[in-house]
Amino acid sequence: MNAAPAAASTLTGLILTSTNRQSLIKSLLCPSIYWTPLLVDTILKQLWNHGPKALQFFHILLHNHPTYVHSASSFDHAIDIAARLRNYATVFTLLDRMRSLRLHPTPKTFAIIAERYVAAGKPDKALKIFLSMHQHGCLQDLHSFNTILDVLCKARRVEKAWNFFKVLRGRFQADVISYNIIANGWCSIKRTNMALETLKEMVDRGLNPSLTTYNIILKGYFKAGQIEEGWKFFLEMKRRKCEIDVVTYTTVVHGLGVVGEIKRARNVFDEMVNDGVLPSVATYNALIQVLCMKDSVENAILVFEEMLRKGYAPNSTTYNVVIRGLCHREQMERGMEYMDRMRDDDCGPNVQTYNIVIRYFCNAGEIERGLELFEKMSGGNCLPNLDTYNVLISAMFVRKRSDDMLVAGKLLVEMVDRGFMPRRLTFNRVLDGLLLTGNQGFAKEILRLQSKCGRLSKQFKL
DNA sequence: ATAGGGTTAG
């Protein structure tokens, strides 16, 4: 029994529509609301794309509620949001608050902060926070070492991860997972040779590569466009009777498909069943995606239907891939039908789904339909993200209408209000647009907003 | 939230 999600949506709506802090406090402290960590976490996730509101909500419970005490996981969410807003002062206040409540920050907490630092272009800050974990009551171990390596690699700071790794691998006794993380990092920036080098060094140190290691290298070949090398590697994996799995097959289906080798991709897909390995939803998604890209959306939909017949439950990725395929072939209305099917299934359209259809409507010149969908998001429980705002604001410039400039300005104000930092280019386009259409007053307002944003980002630069 | 397979378009 879990009523949290439904109750959460109602409360999220309340928080989003409130304009007065005092009355929001009064509503949230209403004794009939039974606060639980799950409920709080659910609301924080729903408010993810409205950082300031999420933090306001978190702070009200933290400071104004007489009895409720936040869980460590809610603190992690709040820290994540504050760090994404580059509000590092709040991050450290919350860390201290966790300690004073005897909720220990976990390695996960530090992984979150490190990830945000890296995303903000401060990888050295990320390393520093990792090295100071023990000062915050959290011990460093191999797990957290691997996590920080992965954070750097996922942000494409592979060189930095590799150097850090070389310094500390002895102290933390790096294992197969550490090496896999580094190898995967090299593959993600298409430096397959460095991945192979890493693999070799791992073997020299007496560590045995795992199936995951081979799957990483396999993917690396395809990612770097070394299709035949990837193919040979796959055959070698099979020949050596290495127990290849569904991930291996999915990698090959996708890798062959993206370069247009549809027939070979399909052969591999058929072959896996004969080899006694069942496709997963991800395998279907890979095949459907490459059919959309390199074959036809009709054939992709045949596979989609086949997947349903076989009892698989499509997820939001499946739908998004199909919807994108349809939109790309100018079949917007069919795309919208699949969006409705998503609602009937358990996975409602997510922000990516909206971004896809909004983008294609705008590209097709149907800007009103794009805005209509945007309004639908604002009213529901799928808040627009940075991409949504960027797509819509750009679309406001195609018709060269004065009214559209006002909408662009309004969207820009709203995105800043929700904690998103527009690029300088976006500011300048909107400013130019408003000035050229005689909206000097609004332009001045935007200019003030821009300098406020500039000051904020400077203030938070540590 | 210690590692591997599906998500834009430019």
C-alpha cells in the first residue's frame, strides 16, 4: 500500500501554484498531511525542473515543521538540486545540517556533489570534495574511489580520471571495476587504443577481464566507427566460448544498425534466440531505433508490434524512439497517437517525449501546437527542462512577429525563475528581437535579468 | 549512486 505518488502530485501542484511563502507554510504544516521520506522524495523528484521551488519546499519542512525530520535521501535530493543551481553555500549548509542531525552523508552524497562540480566545469573541485570526504564523516574506500572515477569519465574528463587513477590505484587497490570504468571512459571519447592499453595493463597486474570488460571494448569499436574491428571482436568472443550475453548482442545490433547495416543487425537479432539468449526491452529498443533511422518507420513499428505480441512491456525509451521516427517522417499525428498510448500504458510521456514533439511541431512551423503542448506540461506533472525552453525560444524567431518576441521574453524570464541559466546567445537573441519590434521596456527588463544572472554565477564561482 | 546494452539535432 502506497498512496505517496497520488498525494505527491496534489502537493506538488500546491507548491507550484503558491505565490506566498507564509500561506504555503500554513498549507504544508496542515496536520492532516502525513509526511514520510517517500512522499518528500517523490515531491522533490516532481519539482526537479523547478529547483527554487524544490528547495523552498525542502526548507519549509526543515525549518518550520514541528516534528518531521528529513531523511538522508531527501537531503541528497536537496543537495543535488542546490548544486545544480550552483548554490554551493546551500550545499555545504545542508551537509553540516545532515551531520548535526546525525544523518551521515554517504558516498552517494559525495558522488552527487562531485558530479555537479564536474558538470559545472570544475573537475578539480570534484576531486577535492572526494579527498575531503573523511572530514565530513564519510570514509573513502574502493567503492567511492570507483565512483569518482566514473563521475569524471561520464563527463568525458577521462584524461583527468586516468591521472588520478594512476596516483591512487595502489592506495585503494584498484579492481576490475576500476579498470572497466577507465576503459569505458576511453571508449566514450572514441580512444579505443587507450582502452586496449588499459585492458593490457589490467592483465599485467593480474586482474582478469570480465564479460563487462569485453562488452565495453566491443561498444568502443562501434562507437569509434571501427565496425569491422567490432565485428571481428564479437566473433572472437563467440569463438572463445566466452559466455556472451544480451548486452553483447544488443551492442552489436545497435552498432551495426547505426551505420546502416540493417540486414546484419537483424541477423544478429535472430541469431541470439538460436544461441539461447532472449532479447530484452533494450534489445528491441536498439533494433527499433536503427530501423527508424536507417530503414523505415513502418518496419520499426512492425517490430514494436512484435514485441507487444511476445509480451514485452515497452518503456518510455521505446515510445520515444517510435515517436521520434514518426515525427521525423512528418507523421506528427501518428506520433501524437503513440503519445496517447503511452498515457494508457504505465509510462506517461516524459519530458523527453514532449521535447521531441514540441521540436518537430516547431520545425514544421506549427508553433501554436508546440506552445499548446508546452502549456500542457506546465499544468501537469512533467515540468519543462532546459532543452524545452531552448527549443521553444528558438522557435519564436522563425515568424518574425512582435508577439512572438514577447512570448520569447516571457519564456526567458520563466526559465530563469525556475533555476535554468540561459546561454548568452539566448539572451542576445531575445534582446535583439525585442528591440527590433519596439519593445524597449521589456528589453530593459531582460537586460536587468541578464546582469542579475551574471552576478549570481560569479557569486557562486568558488 | 562501483562497471557494460535503447533516447534529439546540430
